[in-house]
Amino acid sequence: MSWRLPMVALLASLASSAALADSLRVEGAHVRAVPPVSTTTAAFMVLHNEGEADRSLVAASTPAARVAELHNHVDVDGVMQMRRVEAVPVPANASVSLAPGGYHLMLIDLAAPLHEGDEVTLSLTFDDGQTLELEAPVRRIETMNHDQMDHQPEEMSHSGH
């Protein structure tokens, strides 16, 4: 009889974790194609939190790179700088874009060159310990046209990275 209470608690915990797993969803994941000599690239996606609790993306990993870091672009005295962040907040019932010029996932010290059409396995870890595994295709990112460049800061800096 005494084993039933721990078993019920375990089943309740598993049910709670399953419900949470269903509340987080990733859409449009892709990795930026870069020249073969480049040792870094970035991954982008939209994180959807359809649950009632705020979540945060706190870590990522991939066999495609030695290091995967969460980054954001911030304006420092009129100069855009890329900075590492400890977490990417994903509020309850909301979505957060990891996109060029904002939050993104940096893949540093690539294990091998990535080619357009390759698939990169990403593992995303959230503040509750939940991990989502996904495949992200490598895509060429279109460069800005002249009109878009007119609206960008004159200097882009990654100092402080």
C-alpha cells in the first residue's frame, strides 16, 4: 500500500511535465548559411508558449558547433552591439522571435562547414529543465537592399561579445 502514494506523485509529476511540453512550440527554425571558411553562424526561430506560466530559454546545444550561446543585439550609444544573454524570456500565451537584429542563437566554432540544405540538430533547454530537440535547415539569408540599409545604424559592432 505504501508504494501507491509515491507512484501517484510520480504520475502527477509526469502528467504535469507532459502538459508543459505541449505548451512550448518552435516554428520556422533555420540556421544561416555562411561561407565555408566561417567558423560561426546563427540560428533563428519563433518560440511559442501556449501555457499559463512564463518560461525562459536558458541554454542550447548542437553537435554542429562547439558552443551555442543565446545573444541579443542592443543599441549602445547609437551603435548596435551583439551581447550574450543568460536567458530569452518567453511569456505565457505569447511568442518570441529569434531573428536577425534581435535575440538569436549563436553557433560558435562549427564542427564542419554547413551547406545550404543541410539539417542542424538543435537542443533547446528551458528554465524548468524541459528540453526540445529539433532539426533546423541551413538557409541562405537574403541580404538587405539599399532601401533597408538606409534605415540601419551606420555602424554595426560586435564589441562586447
